[in-house]
Amino acid sequence: MVRFFAYSCGSGIAIQNLAAGSSTLKNKITPIDRGREMREDDFIVSKTDLKGRLTYGNPIFWEFSQFLESDMLGKQHNIVRHPDMPRSVFHFMWTTLKAGNEFFGCIKNMAKDGSYYWTMANVTPSYDETDKLLGYFSVRRKPSQSATKDFSVLYKAMLEEEKRVGPKAAISAGTAVLENHIKGLNSNYEKFIFSYISTD
């Protein structure tokens, strides 16, 4: 079954707070200004269940995240989420996935030591042979230099707007910045994100 990702950045479901109980890592990570680049032939692969808990990570995932597989399986995948990432990006991702479509995006992740690494991510819903949704499958590779540069600027603007309006209006405010940026390019999200993927 072929799945396509949603093009609209408009309203949709809110990001769910899925962390609960033993599925959450308690140690707070402090971000540091040190980055690491993926290699050209690297592919970071991970799988989660319907609640975002890790069920699989390939060796490259553990290498870049710096977590031990034994410590992370069953824990929330968003432990690698960097605070420089706007909430509205993940709102768009979950809206897209919940609609049964695949998501493409440039994502800044945070390792266990607080360092960062950028990825060009593709996330898809996973189904069994009866088309029952089982969870989510993600493959990430090295983004182009232009992608990390441009998305750093864009995400900073989105995050600043989210902080300016406060938590209740953050999602819609950050999404508006993204939509206006894409509109200014006379484009849509599909063309926008694929213009960076095609140059990787």
C-alpha cells in the first residue's frame, strides 16, 4: 500500500504527551553547542509503537544518540528531541502520520551528552498484513549543508514566535511562520522539502 504525506500545514491534532511512568527517562539533558555530522552512507533507522515508544533502533541510531539499546527500548523516542525544534514541526508530523501519510522533514536531534546532529527524516506508519496500524518507522540520513543552514534560520523564527505567543497559541503561531515562509517561495510543503532532499 502506497502512502503519501499531507501537504497542508494547517490545523490538525495536537502533539500528544505520550510519556508516562516507566516509559520516560527522568534524567534531563542539557544541550551543548557541539555538533556531529552523519556520514554520507549512514542511515539511522528506528521503530516505535503507537505511543511513540522505541521498539527498534539500528546500530547507527545508538551511535549518534549515545544511548544504550538496553536502556532505551520501551522508552519515548522523543528523548532525542532537541529544544531548538519548534513544537509546531512535530504537530505537523503527527497530523500527517495520524492521517495515514508519510512525513519528510529536516530534524535537529540531541544526543545523550547534549550535542546535536541534523537528519533528513522520513517517517511512515507501519501496518500489518490486515492493514492494522502497528506503529511508526523512521529512516534518517545526512541532510545537505543548505538544508541545515536554512532550517536553522527557519526553526529559530518559528520557535521565537512560539515563545512570544505562549504555550496555548504556540502551535498555530509556529505553523503560520512555516506556511508564510513557504507561501513566500510560491511553493507548497511537498515541493519545499523535496527541493532539499533532491540536493542531498
